[in-house]
Amino acid sequence: MNAAAWQGPPRNVLGHPARIQQFVARSDHAIVALQHAIAFPEGCRLGLQVAVRRGVMDSASWSRLVDDYKLADPNFVPDDADLKFGVHFPDGTRATAVGNAFRGWAHPTDRPQAPMLVETGSTSSSSDQIYESERQLWLWPLPPPVQFEFVIEWRRLGIDTTLAPLNGTAIVQAAAQAQPYWP
């Protein structure tokens, strides 16, 4: 059984990629880059690359930073300095992955207010000098076929609110190419 459309991508559809491949933000310690969107009929999964280099950060600060992001606690609510993601559409509607009340365990009939942005998974690795993570965000519904903005902020690592334009038309066109596993 598939989850409700706002909870994540469907399990029985082969999504179609829309290439993005752009740096959203860089600081002395961190980068956040959007790699692609995988589009489905009812939404898209945004693939991000996050990397942090230790530089002159002391051991305690480094360990705390790496542990905070490796744990991926679904109840973790970032403070004002932590990494946050969002989207902003031309009509003024917004969605953020912070404090999302409709995570995977919400009842499927409890339809949330659109749009929704939900972090649906990540993988990470780290050493004593670098932390890298691939993050997945689910945007529901599909964006409008116009340019919209992806928004991040990570003040702890020197990244103020930063906007990156995304091509909603390319994502909508890619969604039309998604294919169900079985007819």
C-alpha cells in the first residue's frame, strides 16, 4: 500500500529526473547543493548534497555538529542556527521541513494544507575532518510550472537565508514522464 501523496513518493512509480546540479550556498565550512529532482505525478523528491569541513573547529564542537546531523531523529526540531530547508512560490505560499506535523505516521485521511516539504531520508559519512550527507526532501504537490525558490539557512555554519531559483516547468515536464511499475 502506498503512503498518502503528501508523505513521500509513491512506491510503485518510476520517477523521472529533472537535472538541477547547482550550489545553493557555500561558507568557509559548509556547502549545500541541489543535485536533481525526481518527479512523480503528485510531487517531487529533491536530492541534496551537504558537506562540512572541520577546519579550525575544536573537537567538542565538531563531535556535537556531526552527532546532531547523523542521528536524523524524526522529532528533532532545529534551533535558529541549525540547517533548515524550505520552498517559496510566486503566489506567496511557502513550505518548510521544520516542525512538520505530518510525518510518516500521520493518518492517511488527515490531509494537510499544501504545499508540504518533508525530509524523507538521508545517508551520511564522516571522518575527523569532513562530514558528507545526501538528503532527500519530498515536495507535495508538484510545484507550479513557473520558477520558484528553494530556501536554506544554516547560521551555525555561516549561511544566512539563501534562495536558489528552481525551474518548476522542468519538474512538471519530468513528472509527465514518470511511469508506473505495472500497467
